[in-house]
Amino acid sequence: MTRGTSYDVIIIGAGSVGVPAALAMAKAGVKVLVLDQFASQGQGSQKAAIGGIRATHSDPAKISLCLRSLEIVSTWEETYGHNVEWSRGGYCFVAYREREERILKDLLHVQHRYGLAIDWLDRRELLRVIPDLNADGLLGGTFAPQDGHCSTILLGHALYDEAKRAGAQFMYGTPVTGIAMRGGRVRGVTTPRAEFSANVVVNAAGAWAREVGHLLSVDHPVTPDAHEGGISEPVAPFLGPMLVDTRPAPGSANYYFFQLRSGQVVFCITPSPSIWGEDRRETSRFLPMVSQRMIGLVPRLRNLRVRRTWRGLYPMTPDGSPLVGWSREIEGYLMAIGMCGQGFMLGPGLGELLARMVTQEELSAKDAEVLGILSPYRSFAAEEALK
């Protein structure tokens, strides 16, 4: 075993959180190395993401982080020059039952308090925004026009390119097999290639975060949950916002879809009950289930042809919110795990927060609130309403 270079920070995982964190840290002057078991950036769960970025959450920590992510991504091309196919189409949560109407209206109080541009639209107003919605039984919905979507591939590569330009180093095909400790703190990591030293190790391993924790004899409550998505052929633009329907149905909870700038419709569904494990093979059940629900919501989709489907992993926590914070038992071990399928939208904002933490920059009151809510040591008493 050879001894590699010494770094300030080693990040485990080159995905939706690890890469933007590396960018923010490198820009702050931190010498950072990112290690990933896969062959290139974003090959874990990120490549299965569909690209939505919303601040429309019920959890104040997610609202805060995603508002910052929206600022970063919406101005990315202007700031860095990469076209990431950003589209500010908005997010719409529809209501066809009084239960959903009541939940969505109640959440507006929290969402407005934390700065979201979001309002309840009644049936007539919502049909003006989305004329193709099924009007039968429609009560209305919430609409957040500042939310949007972009290409997961283009943004992932753009973040990676800028991180490298800022000085971050990446090594792929390099699983972490051990984390060195001395005197109660981390000192580096072991890989099949070499040993690398650092006083800070960040666990950003997504669906594999629990395995990383086991290297330190820590059992993180993060369990992979398989979700399936798909994409259609391109068609003429007809749908602006991401549509989210939270009504349950046999075999599924919520489902959501939107139209890319290139014309394809991208869609995903939340299975119920959850499908635990690391099996990423697509199934024959998904497409009939999601297509029936989508056509019921937007009937004009009935003739849309699907190009392909896939399956990815949501690293779930007991309450559906991430675990972010320093370990109390192991000095220098920083957790940024359990994104629950929302790492792509949380990543840019969270990456900056992680950079402030490792550089020991004075944290704002907002940062402290976010870290308090997402503390790995919290009690998992309640679930977020808009997972």
C-alpha cells in the first residue's frame, strides 16, 4: 500500500452533494480530494434523478437550502458559461380532495414565512396556468413559479468542471475501505490504491452512506429505497410546471412529471409500500402504474410514447429529511447523508454550507437553524409533509 498526498478534506462520494461541496470548498481555498467507487461523477443515484429543483417544501431547512440552490442554478450559465438547460417552469401541487387542499393551504403559512413565492390557485386560476389538467373534481393547487428544472447530466458535469478548475481533485473507481483514526479523530482514509491523510472526512456517499459509517463502527439510519422513472419521446411544448399529485393509489403514493426544454416528458412515482434494497433493475410494474395515473391527471398524454425507464435509489431516513452535521463522538467526521431522493435540489445550497463548516467560518442564524433541524442526533418524531 502506497501513501498518497495529504489533504485538508476528503469527501466520499462524487454525486449530488459531494461535487458541489468540493466546488465550494476549493473556491474557499481548501485542499480537497473526492473519492468515488464508480467510474465517473454522478454514477450512483444522481444519474437517476429527473432534474427538478424546488424550494416548495414544508421543512424550513429544506426551504432555506433549496432557495440557495435555485439562486445558484438559475444563474449558472450567466456566472460560469455552461448551458444546463435551466427552465423556471414552476412547481404545482394539485388538489382533487379536501384533504390535499387543507394540507397545501396550511403549509402556505410556513412557506411564506421562509420566503417562498407560492400561492393557492383555485380551479379556474389553475386551469389558466395548466389548461391540460383534468378539470373533473379539481379543487385547485399551490403554484410556485420560481421553482424549475434543468438537465441532471449537464449540471453535474458543469459542477464537476468548475470544481476541478477551482483545484478540487477527484479519483474514480476508488472505494474507501477504511477510515484511519488516532486520538479520537479521523486522520485519513484507506483505498485499494493508496492511503490519503486528512483531518476532515465528509460522508456524502448517498445510498451507500451506511456502509461508510460502518467503517467507523457507526450505524447511520439511512436505507436505500428503489424508485423508478422514465422519459418520453420529444413533443411540442405544452406543459410548463412540474406537476405533483400526492393522492395515494394501489401500489404508489405520489407521482410527478414535467416537460424538458427539449420536449421530452420525464416522470417518476413513489412506490407504496417502499421497495428497500440496492436493486436498480427496472420492473414491468412501473410503466402501467404511472401512465394510468398521469393520463388521469393530464388526459392528452394518452398517446405519448415512452422511450425508456430506469430505477434509482433514494437514501431514506426515518423522517424523510437529511442528516447533516459533525459527529459528536469522532472529531473531524462530517455527515451529509440521507437526502431522501432530493440530493440534486439540495446539493448546491448544502455544498456551500458544508464549506462554511469545514473552513470554520462563522455560521449565520439561518445556518444554525438548518443544522439544528437536520442534526443527525435529532429524534425522528415526525415526517415532512411534502417529501
